[in-house]
Amino acid sequence: MTDAQETAADVSLRTTGGGPPDDGESSAAEAPIPLLEPREGIPPVIADEDALAEVIAAFAAGSGPVAVDAERASGYRYGQRAYLVQLRRAGAGTALIDPVACPDLSGLGEALSGAEWVLHAATQDLPCLREIGMIPSRLFDTELAGRIAGFPRVGLGAMVEGVLGFVLEKGHSAVDWSTRPLPEPWLRYAALDVELLVDLRDALEKELDRQGKLEWALQEFDAIASAPPAEPRKDPWRRTSGMHKVRRRRQLAVVRELWEARDRIARRRDVSPGKVLSDTAIVEAALALPVNVHALAALNGFGHRTGRRQLEQWQAAVDRARALPEAQLPQPGQSVTGPPPPRAWADKDPAAAARLSAARAAVSALAETLNMPQENLITPDTVRRVCWEPPAEVSAESVGAALAGYGARPWQVEQVTPVLVAALSA
């Protein structure tokens, strides 16, 4: 029995840090215990093929679910690649793998293909794990489990403390994980991130089962595991922070040219785009439309630390936008499919606006009754689409089919259909 299991045996579901209300049978939560060191110490970082082969064999021979985590260098490096992969499994212990030195982990992924992978906030780590050949067929997401179970705080630290009664070390989540060699305190933090993940999974499974929500969670996990990779975002430059200030098409062209120039430089230098040029500077240049380097240098974000050569490359991007013919300027808004923004519904279709108001209120009340966030009960976009274009004949069958057509899982269809039928029929 592990340390965490012994604690969980004393208090089946801790509530330090916030959790679903208990049934009145559990005793008062004890003070949380600081978790300072991995049980077997900090393992060596796997950075060559021979050591990786040993890890693959050990984890293939292990038993039960495997805890998986990945550390990225967001804010420091270009993209979202993994710079450290952590795993833990009964019978195998903990492994820390350097995916820069061992960029192909498909052999490890295949060795674990039949196991359930336990991740926290799986959708954040799965893209970078997929890049190195690690793709689960089954998973358990402890963050999503916490949401469905009704925990108000679902960060890993809050969940481990609230459910298991241990306090994880904090402070290294936002460091530059591309650093080599990785400092020992960072490695300790990384190992502890998977130390109790399987214990947390087991406790949350029991709680979900107690609430009658386990099947709901399993459907959500299956949907995540089977989802295809996300399509590349169209016109990613439109997500520049502060874009709401940019109205004219010529100014939009400046944002696009500067964003694309910044992206090329950031990719080539392998640094975060924000370290090359800030979003604030891009928007400032778009609004001002500077006619030369001198005017550009006077803007916020292009100060004295920006060299002459850099100023010239940014001014060249502005000049390209200024020279574009009218026909090649971007349109003010993205072309979108589906209903218009809800704020426009009252003017475009008052009846649809009334349906949406009733549906939102009904879904909100149901989510409160089920003790879970509305967006986990059903996505707001799905509700909007059904309210904008409801079935010609509103019934449980037609509304349920519409929800399923928009990707709602069977449990969501079962729970949400009755309240939407009532809202659409009102």
C-alpha cells in the first residue's frame, strides 16, 4: 500500500481545499502533509537509447494505470513541444525522459498502448505527446474528473491536497524546461507531479461512482482519447491581443504582416513569438500606420532597445501592408459558420433570442443541480446552434438527435434533452 493509499484509507475523500459535500459520515479533514521527496528519490533523466530501452521494458512489465505528464517551455520557446516527459507505474517506478535527446518515444507509446493513461488536463499535454509518438488508447483525466465531480478547484495541487491530503511542491510550473541540464529542484518537482496521480485517479473514480457520474466521465475520457488532432487555426494572426481596437482593413493588414514576420523569426530562432515582438507593439503599429523607421521607433514597443536592423524589418512589414491593393486587404471579421454572436440575436431573430435565454437559464439550473460547470454539462456553442436552428418539430427524439449531431455524448443528450425541449417549446 502506498503512502497516499494509506492516507486515503483513513479518509476516503479529503475535503481540504474544497470538494463536493460529503454524506456526513466522514470525519473532519486532517492537516495536509507536505510531499517533499519522491518515494524512490529523483530518478536519473533518460537521455540515450539504451536507457530508454530499459525504461520501455520496465513499464511494459509494470501493472495497472500509468501516470503521464509533460513539461513544455511556453513563453520561452517556439511552439508547444515537450521538453520533459514523466511517467509512473506500479512495478516500474518513476521515469523522467528527455524528449530532446530521445525524440522518438513511439516504442514507449506502443508498450503502453493497452494501459490506461492517467493525465491531469489531458488536452493540454496530448498534442505534444502525440508529436513524439505517444498516443493513448484509453485515458483518465483527473482534472476533468474533478470538474464532473463538482470540485471548485481542479488544479493538480488543489486536487491532491483536497482529495488525498498531501501538499505538492509549487513554483516550477512556468520555468524554462528547455534548460539543459535541468536543475535538481525542477526534476524533483517533475517527479512529484506523477507521484500521486494514480492514487488521485482511484479516489476520484470512487467519488464519481458514489455520485452516479462515473459513466459520464468515462464517456468524456473516451471522447478525448478518440478525438483527431486539431486542425490548424485559420488566420491565427486574428488572435493578437488587443485586436478589438483595430477597425480598418489597412490596419488589419499591418497586424497580419507584422504577425507573420514575427512568426517566421520566432520559428527560425526557436523562441516564443512574444520575445521577438509583443502583441501590444503590433497593435500600436497597426493603429499608427507609421510612414518610416523614425515614426515606428516612437511607438510603444519599439523603444531604444530595438536595433536599427530590427526596426527596418518591422517597417518593411508595415510598408508591405500599406502597399497592398484594396482587393487584397483582409476583411474586418472572420468568416464563421453557425449562428451569429448572441448579442445580435435580438435584432436578427427575437424568437431565437427568447429560446436562447430560456435554454441558458434551464441549462444553468440543471448544472447547479448536478453540481458541475455548465460547459462540462453541454458546450455553450451546442446550445446556441440548437436554439438558432431548432428542429422543425421539437421533440425529445429530434432535440436529442440534434445534440448528438453536434458532438454531445450520450450522457449529455440524456441529461440536457428534457430541459432544452421545454425551453424550445415555451
